Amino acid sequence: MSLSKLIPIVPVASALLVLTGCGAGENLTKEGDPPEVTCQRFQDVVDEFSDLDPASMGFGEILSQVSEGFTEMETIADEAQDEQLGRSIDTLVETLNSSIASAGGDVDAVGAEFRERLEEPEVQDAATYVDEVCGFDMPF
């Protein structure tokens, strides 16, 4: 079959792909965790962070726990079916991570830095969205 005979078939094949959902990502439902699962998983990690007692832990143990927590939160965000919820969790994680980095190991400074960053519109919007969808106030 020559190329000239295939050209009339291309528009028909493209139309069929669009009608069946292939190649039309906006018509497909994103797979992943539904919001209630995402929220529960995120709440569990937040609770684990809240339960940490830095005064009774060595630096290596704190670093390990925080690193595992960040990895889990990033995974939760990546696996969220609700893309805005995933982006909001990512924003909060990035904000907390940068607050820890700029605090130089001072736990009180981390909280102060994070609360200050919560005033930024993007971070505030992320926290508000997580609160609205998940139905819990962030402990920050």
C-alpha cells in the first residue's frame, strides 16, 4: 500500500482514537488515591511528625524520621487522584522542608519560619485547600 492511500485513513483513525479515549488524556479519569485515602495517609504522616520528640532523639534519628516523612508525603502527593490536593501537599512539604533548612537545626525556629511562610498566598492557598478537602486543620 502506498503512502497516498494511507493519508485518507489518518483523519478517520485519529477520530476513532479520540472517541475511544486514546490520546485524549483530558477525558480520562486520573488513577490514584481518592481524596479520602490521600487525606488519611497525609494525616497519618502529619501525626507521626507531631509525635516526634526532638529532645529525646539524636540528630541522626531526627534526620532519618524527617527524611522518611518527607518521602512518604511526596509519594502521597504523587499518588493523589485530586491533582490540586497533590499540588497543595507538595507546596506544604516544600515549605516545611525549606523552613527546616533555613532554621539551622533550631526546632522553635522551624515553627516560626513555617508560620511566617504560611502567610505567603501560595502556601496559604495550599493549606486552605488541604483543610477544606481533608476536613482537618494542619497543626502548623
